[in-house]
Amino acid sequence: MRWWRPVTFFACLGGCELASEADFAAQSRTAQGVIAWYRNYVELLRRLRSGRTPTAVVGFAGQGGVSEGVRRAGGAAHSQDIVDQPRYVRRYGEETFSVGDSRDVTELKRLKKATGAFLTLGSPTCKAHSTARMRGEPSEEAMIAQTRDAYVEAGGLYVIENVVGARGEMKEGVMPRGSFFGLKVDRPRRLESNFQLHIDRALKEGGDRLRRRTCTGMRRRWRRLDPFGRPEMRDCCGGNIWAVQGDKPLRCTLEECADAMGTDRDHMDYDGLAQSLPPVYVVSGSLVRRACGKSRATLGSRL
């Protein structure tokens, strides 16, 4: 009996079609230009709030990926997590962090009132929806519906972030990727909100072109499967992006993983990076501009 194993052809063509460092740098410069423009909206919101720094309450904060994005956008964050986060406190200060359940409506209302927050951001645990889970039960329950109910009852603007596999649980929104910002991770994340979000054409079109020329190759954490469900015998290429997932770095240092995610090298440990949203996803302006527009209309009625 003869066995036939089909040959799989990948878009990277064995590494011949991979984007160069210059390609990543060019898209990063484009993203920085977009970000610089959107900082105008933060300053506008600050003026509408009589000079007060725009503030967000961040639930399920972890070590502070979302909170760092708020800070880089020119805002401030008060973050909450169910467990102590020493790295977060060391970076941002004890007064900016609370231990608690980010689905607790009473606590959310208290934090929003105390901080004057105009926006609530949440990244409920994603393990129940992760496409990286191959077998067994998730170690944590799904929390998206509970988080949404709490945010709606607490009132005001909100954004919920989660993994691609949560599509059935989340309402329609946008899905940024690392390539949109010239990052060396794919990192697609779904964003659901109760106000309109969008991704700028300069980010989407340039990012899609760049993504077509990216590949994890030998940096993949789990081997690809062929059409018969068997692991591929060899890697397609050396790769030019990293897979920042799992419980430890794979073929990369902690510093390389931090650079790929666009975080400061001394901010998080690997576990924090693997669970984090790249800060630039928040800074990019989709959240800033639309939230600012909503708040301007609300504040304008009071002036």
C-alpha cells in the first residue's frame, strides 16, 4: 500500500515573501502619524472637562496593557483585577489600582464616581474562547455576557476586548491586528462597544498588505496540521513575527517578546505579556476619537 502525503504550499513561499524590517518600520511610522493626530481629541476632551485628565476605569487589568495604552493616549486609568498585581502597582502607583470583581456593578459605579471616568474598558478572561485550547475544559469560565451586563447597568461608554474565538459571544465591532501598527505579532482582538468604533484606512490597508507577508514559521508554538489532520513534517520558514502565547517564551527572549508587543521591556513578565492587549490598540484613536465625540455631545448640553 502506498501512502500519499500532500505537499502544503504556504504564502511565505519558504520565506521568500516575508516582509523586511524596513516594511515593519514603514507601517509603524504610519501608525505613529495616526496616533499623533488622535492625541488632538484627547486634548479637546481635556478642555471640555475643564482641564481634568480624561480617565477610564479598566477591569480585568492584569499587568496593565490596556492601562498603558490609556496613559500613552494622554489619559489616566484606574484599574481593577481580582488578584493583586504587584507589577502594575510598581509601575503606576498603589492609588491607581483596586482589587475586586470587575463584574460587580456596585463597585464599578463607585470607581467611576470616585475617578470621574467617562469610559470603562474590560478584558474578561479569554481562556474559554481561546483557539489555542485544543482539548479539555477551560481553566476559567466565560465572562463576556456578565461583563457586558455589568457595564450596561453601570452606565456610560464601554469597550469589551477578547480573542477571535469569542465571536459568538460578542456583538459586532472592530478587530485590530499587530500588522496594522507594524508590530511583530499578529494578535487579533475583537472590540465590542456601545458607541461606534472604526479602524482608519491607513492602518487597515497598510496593515493588511504587511500581514500577507508575515509568518510565524518555526516560531509557531504548535505545529500546523496538513489536510488529514497530521502535523506538518517541517516548518515553512524561519518566520518574521512572534507567537506571544502560552506559559513561557518560545524561541524568543522576554525582551524580544516585549518589543514585538510594543511594551516597555521592564513593564511585564512573560505571563503578563501573553495575556495582554498591545497598548497601541488603545492609543490608535478608534477609542479616543469616538469616545471623545460622545462625551463632547454630553458635556456640551451642560455648558
